[in-house]
Amino acid sequence: MRLLGAVGAAAGLVAAATGLARPFPQQAGESPTADRVELGRLLFFDPVLSADGSLSCAHCHRPDRGLGDGRRTALGRGGQPLARNTPTLYNVGFKAKLMWDRRAASLEQQVLLPLFGKEELGADPGRLVARLAAIPRYRALFALAFPDEALSVDTVARSIAAFERTLVSRDSRFDRFAAGDRSALDAAERRGLALFRSLNTRCFECHHLPTFDAPLSMGIGVPSDDPGVGAISGSAGQLGQFGIPTLRNVARTAPYMHDGSLETLDEVIDFYRKGGGRAHGVSAERIHGHVRAFEIGDDEAHDLVAFLHSLTDERARPRVPEQVPSGLPVLENRR
């Protein structure tokens, strides 16, 4: 009966596909200019930003891995594992707060956190500016991008943020279906979409169209000692809460959760089917009321995963430069 219900709902979605279309919100912050985007792209891939010249932004946000890194948790300086999984950068320009613990209030502020984080790129502000100013190509690029401003930490952050605002994903097969192309999704994906929007799974309550995320934090009960948002806010009620990630390109960004503890989308669906952390002994006080067990068959779970694959759109996947102004190696292999 559940499957028949999903099939009927999917048929209804086909008949009213355009009702799913939603306009994307306006991106916050400065509108990117072509000169700033190109400067930001080169900086993003250039290990010159790190204290020892070994890491760039792209080492954790790899274009070939959905702008994640494919690891359970990121690797910092010296190859040391960091505490959290690397989130995708697709559609970060639409987020009001960033990082898993939502401590960054703007994209520009977020850029600075790993840039100067001792365990990450570990740059020193003064030395970084001096190093960039000593490279003729960067001096010229900064002069083009910021003709009335001196090269500074601020212009570094603004240029990288300008580049990251171009990493927009909104032309997936789901989007074409929502715009009226009834052939864009196959039958399994349409059934998965119906399940995603159903009052049984209630996935849509936390992953809102069209960005498939939400501007809030939530505790779902991933077994972890990480205090998350609570460590930033000081609120005991937010311990174990994390920002809600986008589901766009989610099929490209395994593993999942803030600690990378779930390897596949099938494991993610199974985690939610069992009521999130309740099945792992996590206190109900740490789990949001939207997260509760639901009954679906294995075939329906597969349909949900199929729908999640339909959210893939990497048309904005950035081009990796053959070389960067510093002359340092670009994206050497750290698999």
C-alpha cells in the first residue's frame, strides 16, 4: 500500500511538475566581478596561501569530488586528520551562516577561518600579504580586481568569496522536471520525489526547495562528542546541533554527516528510517522532533536514493588552472 501511494503521488507530481519550481534567493554580499572571480579562482588553487606552501583551498574542496574531498574528515597541515567532514561549496553563496557549527556570518568570514586556522592552512596575515605582493602576477591581478584598494587580507577574502559565489548548482534533472520537462526524471526518481515530500518521511521539512537546505541548525543524533553549534552559542540546548547541509550534488559528496560516519546514501536513509540517533542510544533531548522513525520498504528507500541522484548538477565545476602565479604545484595527489 505504501508503494502504491508513492506511485500515485508521483503521478500527481508529473501532472503538476511546474508547481515544484522555486526561485533561488538573492546571494548575500558583493556581486562578483569577472576580475575578482578569476583572481579568486587562482588563489583558491594556489598553495601560496598556506604557511608552508603545501595546501590550497582546493585540497579539501576538490572539483573532481563535488567540491568535497571524499574523506571521512578533512586533512590539515602535515596530513593530520581534522575533526569534521568537508562540506561541498556548491551554493555556499546562498547561505546566511556557514561552517558545520554556523560560526561564520558571511562567506568572506568563512574564507578566513581555514586560511588562518593553525591546523588548516595556518597562514600569518602579514606574511601572506607580503608574499602575494612579492609575486608580480598577483600584484597585477589585485590591481585589476581592486583598483582603488591595497592588497590586503580583506581583498584576498573578497576575491575568493567572489569566486565561490559562482559555484552555483541549480540545473539538475530535478530542476528540469520542476520546470515542466516530464521526461527529466524516470519512474523511480519520481517515486523518490514523492517520498521526499511525503508526510511519512518529511525530508522536505529540513531540506527546503530550491536549495535543499535550511538556515538553521538541528540535532539528529549522530553519535559524536562534537558539541557543534552549542560550543559557539554557549547554549546547552544546541549541543550536538549542526547546520543543515544542502542535498544538491549530494551523490558526489560521500561520506556524510559532520563526522563522515555514514559512507553511502543508503546508510543515510537507513539512519533516518530508524529515527536517527535514537537507534544508537542518543538521548531524545539531543534529537529534533522532526527526526523520527518512519516505515518504508527497501524498494522505496532505493527510490529515495535515486531521487537524490537527480539533484546532481556540476555545470559550475571550476576549471583547475594548469599553473598558478606562485609557481607552486597545483593539487598534488593526497589520496
